[in-house]
Amino acid sequence: MATNLLKNGKNVIVFDLNKGSVDHLKGFGASSAESPAEVASQAKTLITMLPSSPHVQKVYMQDSGIFSQVGVGSLLIDCSTIDPEVARDVARISREKGVRFVDAPVSGGTIGAQNATLTFMVGALAKDFEEASQVLQLMGKNVLHCGEPGNGQVAKLCNNLILGITMAGVSEAFNLGKRMGMDPKVLADVVNCSSGRSWSSDTYNPCPGVMEGVPSAREYSGGFACDLMIKDLSLATSAGLKCGGWDPVVKFVTISASDLST
């Protein structure tokens, strides 16, 4: 994502705990900072992408975090997938500090990030969405306004709930087909022109040997980790319980993903 900003002529200042990632981007022309606060002191538009809600809270709210140095009027775009209530809390604090906050989680995987074909699900005030979309369009193909801050996270949790269920189903189906003697590529041809078709089957098929350029074609390196899917499904489960709903299918898929992760 940062590389695509650089390719589009943007000045990019990066901070990451992974020095290798920072050095990689510096090779494309980025400059580096020693903390989130240092980035905030130098930039008017900040983009964060972090693993979970506690990471977002720390990066924004700790002593060396973004809020300690961010300038009034700055635009904060968080592309993490987190609890919608945490996103709304960060948005509330941003308003108190005279700063604009947008939650913009993504879909499209590592391939979408590399090719600038991501989908951004944006929770923002209308006036902030217009400005944020100009930046997000440099990294993605679809930039969708989902409502006020926090609603981007709602859309992402619902999307990944569907993804988790369909990916588990496609994995089980192709495993069954192979065990019963069917060529996975032939099975993919059948599924992808039939009612079983999904993004998990026709774009990101988890069965090795079916398609090129996806994690299953490179021994599952560089893909969306099971631990992250477990986190997203857990967030969806928690949200469902708060709303008075509960889906046992989500619990089953979460347990299955946990088994793969260990």
C-alpha cells in the first residue's frame, strides 16, 4: 500500500517495528521516523494498519502515540480491522482534539495491496470521506462510504464473517473432491460456473494446484494468516452477542481456524 503511494508521487514517512519493512520502503524513496508521534508531527494525513484493537489504542493514545503530536485539522485514516466501538472511541477523541478520523478497513489480500485493487470500506463523515477517498484511490479499486465512523468496521466484520465461512467450505469441498479422486482444477471449473461459486473458489482458491498467484500456489506464504481470521471472526461473534444475535456456524468456523493455527 505504501509502495503504491510512492509510485503515485506522494511523500511517505514510515514507522514500523519491523525494520526490514521500513528499509524496503526506504528503497522506494520513503523516509523513516522513530515513533508514531514523529510521523504525526511531520504529516497532515496519516494512515495506520495494525493487527488488532489494542495495537490501535496504543499507537494512537500512548505517550509516543499519534495524539501526542498530531496537528489540528489532520486527517487520520485507520485501515486496521478492529472492534467498531474502538474505532468510534478513537473518532470521538479525534474530534475532541480537532482532528478528523476515518476507519477504512480493506479487503483484497496481499495481492490486492500489491496491485492497488483493494476495496476500502470507509466509515467517515461525508466531508472527510471525500478527502480520504482521494488518497485511498491510489491504493485500491473500490472506495465505499459505509456511513459514519465505525461503520467501515461493521462492513468489514460482516464481509469477513462471510469470507471465513465460504473459505472453510471451499477448503472442505476441495479436500473431499481430491480424496474421492477428482482433479481439483476440473472441480474448480465446475464450482465456478455453478451455485457453489465464491471469491474463495474463483479468486483465492485455497487448494494447491488450482490457480497461480495465490498463497496456495506458494505453500501458503504471504497470505491472510489464520490468526487474523480468528481475530475477525471473534470480533464478529462479539458484535453479534452485543446485538442479541448468535450464529453457531461462526463458532464452528472459528474453532476450525484455531485448529489450523496451532
